[in-house]
Amino acid sequence: MPSNKRIAVWMSEKKLQKVNWEEFESVCHSYGFEVFKLNLNESIESQGPFCVLVHKLTDIIASANLGDIRCCNIIQEVENYISQNPSLIVIDPLPNVRKLLDRYNCYSIIHSTDLYTYGVFTPNFCTLKSMEKDALKHQLKIANVTYPFICKPVLGHGSRSAHEMSIVFSEKYIVDIRTPCVAQSFISHNAVLYKIYIVGEKFCYVERPSLKNFQASESETIHFDSSDVSKADSRSRLSVLDPEDVVSERIKPDEKVIEVIAMTLRRAFGMDLLGVDVVIEKSTGKYAIIDVNAYPGYDGFPNFFEALLECISKRISSDT
């Protein structure tokens, strides 16, 4: 066990406000750790030493990817500190978080796992870059992306626009696509989304509202904010099922399949803090993974701080 038992935490002010810091300090203390808030406006070296870095740097990484000089410098300093301190445990590794931020890369990683053997899949997808209608039609056809499909920003984090999406119902409205984006076949799932929260070897899932069932049609494109639709208390009109889709009894997810998804994706992404959005296809009962997020909100995860400290303790034990 390292003699220096300090945990550095960095997350945005907005996310910090949702954290009960006193409770977190208390749980850290009970596991024999001191915890402090890392200040990225000061030298990281001067705030050391620490043995664990827990971070939610997704927005800064995303801005750096878009060329923001200040964010590039911050990430460079963090990476320099990590490389100069090879024993530092980083939750989660920056290269792995980077892969996850690009939705196309994210879906490709899911697609490359063996989850399909459990009836789990990620709906057909492709990146759309062209502004030209025939080129878009060709890309969609090659990738077997069917109508209706959802257009999602390539960058899964970093700004409000990461949640701005569209549903395109027919070829007629291809002109509405805002490129670049990732197009993904829409899966009808009775307006129910399951969020799997992963903390190391532990996981749980919560139910959230989602989009109602849609079919290919001549309907105009719908633009929406996914975070507004899937909040726990959301009352979006897009979540109201048509009368013929209302069912009296809902099928509960199979706990074993949820566990397989959680453990498989933890390994595939090489990360300990993950949120996975899963829907159950209405027509087949198969599980479709429609998004994965780094360090989600964990609303509804029982004893999150204890789970996190358990994860940290296991990482330290396995690294020494």
C-alpha cells in the first residue's frame, strides 16, 4: 500500500455541487484515504503527492479536441504529471476516455465484443460527413442504417449540443441532417430506457423515460434534446406511447444480461466508471446499447461512495 494515501478529485463546479463532499470525505477517511479537490489553475506538482486521480475531464478533453488552447494546455499538464508518476492510478485513463467521446469509435468498440452471442447489439450506425444528398443516401445504404434513424453529434460530451439529436423518417428529409454526425437506426422500445451504472466490479440499473415507438413514414424530422427526454422526472410529449403500443405489464430486464453487458463493456473500454444506455427492442426482445458515457451522474446508485472506494482499494491492491 503506498505511504501517500491521498486521492485527488477533479470535476466541474456544476458536478461538484451535486456531490455531498462531507460524506465523500468521511467515506474516504473510513477507507484510510485523504481526499482533496485538484485545482487545474495551479501546478499539479505543487499539489502532490497523491496516489489516485479521480476525474471527470470529458468536457475539457472534448474542448481540447476542438482546438481550445487553454484546454489543450490543461490536458497536456495532466498527461505530463501522469507520465512522470507511473504508479498513479487514474480513474479513468485519458486515452480510454478519448475513445469513448467519439460516438462512432464507441459503437465500433461495442460492435467488436461478443455481446451479440447474448442477444445484445448496437443498432446499425455510420458517420455522415457529406452535405450532398446522394452521398448521404449511399453512406446510409452501405451501413444498412434504416428509417427512421437518429442523428447524434459525433462528440458525445463537451457541450449542450452533444445531446441535440434528430429523428429522420424518410429519404425526403435527408436534407435536414446536420453533418458531421453519427446516424443510428432507431429501435422501437416502448419508451423505456435502462441506464446501467458501473463502478468497478459493481453495477446497478435504473429505469428512465425514453422515446416512444416510431416507424418509417413521411413525417417531418423531429429535433430534440436527449437529456430532456430521459431525465427521471421528464414529461416529454415524445415519450407518450400511442394507444396501440400501451402494454399493461412491462417485461423486466434479465439481471444476467445486464451483468454481462456491464462486465463486458468495463473490459472493452478499460474503464471503471461507466454509464450504459440500453433499450429492449419491442419486436425481438433483444437488448440494444444506444450510448455509453464516462463517469455518469449515478442517480439511484446505492452507496456510490463506498463502491468507488472499494474499487480504488482493489486497484491499489492489484497494482502493488
